Amino acid sequence: MGKKADLSPLQEIDGYIGSAIVDSSSGMTLAMDGGGQTLNIETAAAGNTDVVAKKREVMKKLKLNDKIEDILISLHKQYHLIRLLESNDAMFVYLALDRSKANLGMARSELNQFEKGLEL
């Protein structure tokens, strides 16, 4: 990754808690923002590496000839979005949102636009 990725545009998404860019092959967090007292972004982002790996494993067993676009984890109080990069599906953007303030459809759309403009 050349320059450090700027995650600040994601802060504009309603309900934003935090975000990260993660290497799914190593679990290494390459950039992160937010979280604070609410959520340890580094731990959450690295842990989601396992989610991505398991989904890929299941897809392989099912012989699905497809790619993961995003993964949504809905908690009672939060949404966790994992969006694999189109330009490099070994990397993903992780986004945590306060469910009471977020609009899931808009958040997915804004995350998609962010991902398309991301240069690593």
C-alpha cells in the first residue's frame, strides 16, 4: 500500500463507529479509524478475517463460481459491514455502525462508492 488510506470519508456515514482496511490473508489491519470506547476496531477487523475465510471455504465446498461483494453482520445495536475490494479481493474494508442511527441501504451504497475510489 503506497500512501496511508484515508478512511475519513466513511465518517460521514450515519451511525459511523469506526472502520478499517484489512489484509484478509494475514489479518493485519493496514489502516483504521474510530472505535474509541465503543469498539476495538483493530480486534474486530482482524477477527473478521476469519469470517471472510470461512465464507470462502463454504463457497468452495458448494462449488459456487462467484465472488463475495460484501458481508453483513447484524447485531441488536450495531451493523458490521465487510466489503471486499474489487481491485484486490485479499483486502477488505470493515465498517461498524450504530444500528439506531444508520440507514443500512445508504451505508452499503456509500461504502461501495468509497471502495471504488480507494487506491492502495
